[in-house]
Amino acid sequence: MTLTKKKIIVIGGSSGIGKSVAALASNLGNKVIITSRNHPIAQLTAKSIGNGVEGMALDIDDESQVNEFFKKQSGIDHIYIAAGNTKIGSITEGSLEDKLQTFNTRLKGSLRVVRAALSAMNSGGSFVFTGGISTDRPIPGAWVSGLGTASAEQLARVLVMEVPNIRFNAVSPGYTDTPMWDTILQENKKSVLADVAAKLPTKKIASPDEVASAVIFLMSNNSVNGEVIHVDGGGRLV
Ligand SMILES: NC(=O)c1ccc[n+]([C@@H]2O[C@H](COP(=O)([O-])OP(=O)(O)OC[C@H]3O[C@@H](n4cnc5c(N)ncnc54)[C@H](OP(=O)(O)O)[C@@H]3O)[C@@H](O)[C@H]2O)c1
């Protein structure tokens, strides 16, 4: 199984896991487009990866943007949707609408992409969604994330029944060392991730490249469909 000479779009490719997927896929000889909500950041990141990677602007919370973006695309083989955030907080604080923002990005954002992209995809192509450990092991305060990751993983199953000749899979990362944690944990990042690592069977936090290699596998194996690959060091079992 190889993944080469394909057209791959990474939604949320400006950082972390998405950026690693773009780097790995482009090193394998694929034509890769990455997106960020911020066009200059998309372009700068694409340039830093090299290999002819292209950077474009896309916010999957905005349906008209998603539709316009895919109207201009054709011949897509694979789409990886990394786009997402985590919001920590109690179930009672703040407005529900605000709380559900990250859930909406993951579920509605992913559905917007699928609906708009299908007509621009080659038969035999695939989508890979991003779930996460909080589906199996809810994390205190991260209840919205647990809802979002579960919905992304379920998308990979229900859509298999809806669209022939296109595969749908998901990757479910455990704690992964990416800039997302810099934003959430700030100066506590190092100590919190060290505590998490100590409790994992593998005694280490996953790297974005380890998650990215699972995404590449899901794209490259033409018979894997409706699957969720966990890259969590066994964290969901302990
Ligand atoms: N890191 C972990 O431990 C972990 C664990 C489980 C699941 N996950 C999930 O894995 C995915 C990637 O995580 P990461 O750690 O690599 O995060 P990250 O470094 O913060 O990257 C998130 C990416 O998503 C993009 N993005 C966010 N909202 C978007 C929107 N509405 N439309 C389009 N793009 C959007 C960001 O782009 P811009 O900000 O440039 O627009 C960025 O490229 C996320 O969905 C995250 O929740 C991460």
C-alpha cells in the first residue's frame, strides 16, 4: 500500500496534527493543500513545510466559505479534517450556545465539508475525521470535547452507509503534544503532560507525527472503511 501522487486536502493544517499530516503526505509525493482560518498563516505554514504544499483560507464554521472553497476544487482523493478546539469548563457556566461552539465545529463543520466536497472527489477517495480520547474516557471539564469527538467518530460509521465509493474513517488521538495544549495549559503544559505520560502504559505522550501516520494509513488502505484508529498509548484502557 502506498499513498503517492494523490490530491490531499488537510483542513486545519496550520498546526499540530494537521501540519504533521501535511508534511508526511507531501514527503510521500502527494499534492497537498492545507487550510487555516487565517490566509497568511496558511501560506507561511505551507512554505515552511515545502514540497509544493499550498496554503488556503477556510473556516469550516462558515457554510458559504466551505461551499465556495470546494466549488473551485476538483480531483480530490483524500480529505483530513483536523479542525477543532477544546473548551474546558463546568456544565453550568456560560451560555449553552457558546459552550457548543466547539461541538458545532466538529460535527456541523465536518458535515459541511463532506456535503460540499463530495462532487469534487475522485471515486475511491476518503475522508478522515478527528475524534479523541474523551469519547472513551471523558475528561472532567471537557464534556463538550467528549460530545464532539464521539460525533466525529460516529460520522465515520454512519456516512459509510450513505456514500458509495468513498471511505470514511477517523483517528482518535490521546493526549498529543501540540500547540493546542500551549493555549489551554500555558506554563503548566510541561508538568501536566508529564503527569499524564506517567499514567500511560507507554509512559509517553503521543507525537503529532505518530497520529499523522495513522491518518496516512487510513487514506492508503482501500478496504479500511468505518474504522476508528486510537493513537493514545493505551490511555483509554487505564
Ligand atoms: N492535541 C491533543 O492532545 C488532541 C487530543 C484529541 C483530539 N485532538 C483533536 O485533534 C485535532 C487537531 O488538534 P491539534 O492538537 O493538532 O490542535 P491545533 O494545533 O490547535 O490545530 C488545530 C487546527 O484546527 C484549525 N481550526 C480550528 N478551528 C477551525 C475552524 N473553525 N475552521 C477551520 N480550521 C480550524 C486550526 O487552524 P487556525 O487556527 O490556523 O485557523 C489549526 O490548524 C483537533 O480537532 C483536536 O481537538 C487533539
